[in-house]
Amino acid sequence: MVVSGEKTQVLVLSQWPKDAVDLSIRVAGARVEARETLNLLGVTLDRLLHFGPHCKRMRQRTRPRLQHLRRLTGRDWGLEERQLRIVANGYVRGALEHAAAAWLPAASPSHVEVLEREMREAARVITGCTRSTPTEALMAEAGLAPVTARKTTLAARFLAKARALPEEDPLRRVADATVNPRLKAVTGWRTVGLEAWHMAGVVAPIEPVLPPSVAPWEEAPPVVFDLGIGATPPSGASAETRRQAAALHLASLPQCATWAWTDGSATGGVLDGGAGGYIEWPDGESHELRAPAGKLCSSYRAEMVALRETLNYIGNHTDHEEDPIILCTDSQAALSALRSGPAEQRTQLNRAVWDALALVSDNGERQVRLQWVPSHCGLPGNEMADSLAKEAASLPQEQVPVDTRTVHRAAARAADARTREQRPPGWFRTLMGTTRPPTVSGLDRLTAIDVHQLRAGHWSGSQQYLHRIGKSPTRQCDACNERACGGALCPLCKEEADTPDHILLRCPAQMGLRFRLTGSIHAPTRETARSTSYIAAMAAARRGMLSREASRR
């Protein structure tokens, strides 16, 4: 290997500036002077590893992208809010989070704030909120996670990926090492990741990474995947209609076969996974299977565990090895993932299901069919498997491995919950509590902006807000933040400042509209007051009344 001296960089990592003074090395005949920063694979390293220069570089990188995002918000032709959020997360946040799992946990809070400002600007573009909107309300209305929350989520995922590597891997050794920190103010992905694991309740071992053992050109066993039941009932069909359609389709399949029914269960789709399987042999005998799927577990993963356990049990019993196998499950996602073949599986659990399929099919000598059936429609086998899965959820879960994707999602949920719990007192906390704001869809851009601003507490159509920023001065007062000031009073009722809580809950001028919307002239419940339809109606009516008030003047 020939080393290029012209392309070599030197950086001194030290808390003492004198260590980096007049430092140089000679590489391949070229003298290389030590620098203040070093660029490594798109990441700017500084001497103290505070990543201030890198955060400033990321800010410069995202400024043009924010301009692009802003140009997509035309009132008549612009993107919908949902699409703006997707662009912001992929195009803007994607630039900020380049290799962020490695450097963001170590960045100092003051430098992280540089990135937070850029994400807040993206949130203003999405929602149309004013610059004075409180940070917590702004990010919640935009549906964007703060950078501090993303820091813990990315560290948790990186730690899980490192723990999934073989024990001899260098990154795995770093992840497993226990090192006493020399500086309490300096953190890293390992420390932040462990804290995120603790918040998310990750206690089980990490599922090992899947080795590339199946070549794409190798033929998969001839397994039939059927994701339909013939003439599929329309959406919204009754349970009886779906049951009859499924029963008619299943009756057309070979009846002298090993019939198996599987189902997975997870509390809220995220906790205490249980896998159930019900097997009916051709001679009339049956067997029940129950298996834990993990303390942190999705419904999809619980379904995969049920398929693996059921197929393994059938493969280990050779009494009916010549009879076809018909395995019924109500998870279209699981069947879709398996249908792509063994070479396309990305987790060890999915690969284990394919290994079991290869075992029971005996290299194509035995017919195997995986059949989708509708759930909760009264099919006896499906109901039995569902009951077994719920019973299995109470089995010990501590030793069931958890995959990297589940750890990542659990850490993201924990970070989001902590962000919502830490909302400061104020109008937004009073209105929303610790819940997420309802989505805003199906509205024109101006109405959607009114909804976001009223919920966030700073509405640009408010007299009090305009007076506070100097846009509605009076002879007695140019601008102030006093709600009792005459310039801040509601122009319709003149009783108090027209703050969002006054507009949505108390204004006498909108008493009739509140009665038509809620059935009462009094303040509505918190659930009603924060709904998108209620706020949109109140904002539209108020703007109409204000325009008529202005025309009379």
C-alpha cells in the first residue's frame, strides 16, 4: 500500500491546547501539519470531540434544503402537510443525521442546539406557525422529533446493531466494554444507548445479525403462498360474510392434510408477545403450541415466532410426513415478507421460518401451502390460535431475543413519551396534556395554519398577538405583552384579550357557533377543543366576523 502524504491529515485529541502547538509529522516525504479539525467520511472531528465545527457544517448544508422545502408550500399548488413532513424528515433531517449515531451522542448541548434551530425552521415551514411559537408546541404540531430525542434513539439502535455482531468483531467488543469515563460532561453512543435501553425496557439479549448464508440464485423450496380467499369480500364486510367466504375457499383445499393455524399477539402491538399454534393431524388428533415472543415485540414478529414454532413442531413429527401441509395465518405482512424467498429475508427469525419450510417440504417432495385467512370472523382454527397466543403472552419473556428494529422502535417510543411528559405548563399543555396533536388533513393551507397556530398558542389573527409585536398599536400603547392592555382586547366582545383559549373556549361572540358544534354554550371538553374540525370552524367563523367588523369601521 502506497501512502499519500498530500492526502494525510493529523489531529491531536487532547484537552490541553499546548499539545497541538507546532505539531507535524512526515509521511512519504511530505510534511503534514496538525489541524484544528479533521474530515473523516463526511464527519468533521475537532480536538475536544465536541463536534461544534461539524454541527455548523451541517447547518450550512441544510440551509439550501430548507429553502427548497419552503418553495413547496404554495397555497394553491403546494404539497400537502403529510408530504411536507416526509420531505422534511428525509431531505432536511437526513442531511443533519449523516453518521449521527456515532457523533451526535457526544456533541455538547450548545452545539446540538444549532441543529435544533434548523429542525424548528423546518417545523415552521410545515405548520406555518409564527417564530414566537413555543418550541414544544411547534415540534409537536409539525410531527417532528427534536434532535435531543433523536440522539437517544439513534444511539440505542447503534448499540443494538453492535451487540448483534459476532463476539470477535471489534465494534462488538467496544459495545460490550465497560469503561469509566474520564470526564463526566463527555458522553458517547454506548452510554447514551444504554440509558435509552433502560428507558425503553430492553433487558433481553439482542438477536444476532443474519449471516449471508443463502445465495440469491439458489432455488427456494416450492412453497405456495396464497394471500387471498378467492372472491375477497369488500372492505367493511361483516364478520359473517368474511367467514363464509373464507370457509368456502378453505373447503376447496385438500382436506386429507395436516392443517395448522397460527397467530401472534402483542399488547398494544409493542409489548408481551405471545405466539400460538393449533395443529390438526389427518387422523383427527390435535396439538396446541404456546411460545413467548419477547417482552418488546411487535404483532408481526409474534406472527413469525408462531410460524417458526409450528413448522418446527410439524417437521419433528414424521408420522404424517407424506400428507400435504396447509398452514393458515391472518398476517398478510408475514406472508408477503416470506413470499420474497429465503435470500431476501433480513432477520434471523425470518430465515429460521424458511429453514423450517425447507425441512417440512422435504425439498419439494411434500406439498406445503401458506394460506391467509381473515381474522376475528369466527373461523374455529383461527380463534383457537388467537386464544393460545394470548395465553402465551403471560409466559416468561426475559430470555427471548429482541431484534434491532424492535429496539429502535421501543427507544423512539420512549423518547417521544419523555418529550411529551416534559412539556412545560402553559396553554399547549393545558389543551393537549401529554397526547399528540390530532392530524390536520383535508384542509386548505390557510385553514391548516390557523389550526396549528391556535393550538400552539400564537395565532397571527389575534389582536393580542398583533399588538404584542407592534402590528396593532394604539394611541396609548405602541406594543406590550399585557393582556389587560386596551390594544389587546378582543375586538368582538371587548371583555378580555383574544388569546387562543379565549377564542376557543370563552368568547361570547362565538357562543352560537359553540352551541351548534358542541351542543353547549359553555367551554367544550378538552378532547373537543383540540380537535381539528372544531378549531377550523371557530377560526373560519372568527375571521369572517372580524372582516365584517372591519368593514363597519
